[in-house]
Amino acid sequence: MAEGVIVLTSNTWEQKVLKSNGLVVVDFWAAWCGPCRMVAPTIEELAKEYAGRVKIGKLNTDENADIASRYKIMGIPTIMFFKDGKKVDQIVGAVPKQQIKAKIDSLL
């Protein structure tokens, strides 16, 4: 995983997302998903750009189906935004970097 991107799992979810202060951006993805691979470099760039201000993580939906199911992930990539442990927004599908950036800025 790229520098600055947190690998999230069922075991780390509560600690790294739900008990986190501030904004956490989670990319729900899977290895077989083409659009997920298109979004991956954008997620890595944003992790560097917002280092120290926003936590950015990736959760593999195949390996952590319980979390994907809990948040009713129907399509991937889904990018979910959590503020102080509460889900505040989400974007479904491969979208331009500017759209994700605008959402992060609006939530900061």
C-alpha cells in the first residue's frame, strides 16, 4: 500500500475509523475491480496531499465482507467519509480527483 494510506481490516476498523477524531476517508475496493484500480492512484495522491489533516484508508471488500455488509456497499469503488467516527457522506463509482478533493475540503 502506498505511503500515507492506511490498510483497514475488520480487526482495525473500530480503532482506526470509528474511534478516530477528525476526517477519515475510506476507499472500499476489491482486487478484481477495474474502476477501483483507476481510483487507486488518486487515493494515494490525496493521502500525500492531506497528510496530517485527513486519514485515508482502503478496505478490501472481499477480505472484510462483514464491514462492507454493515455499510451496505452495493457497488465499488465506494468512497465513504467519516467524521469523528460517524459516517457523513459517500461517493459511489470512479470519479475525478477534483470531486473527491471538493468533498474532503467541504468536510474539513
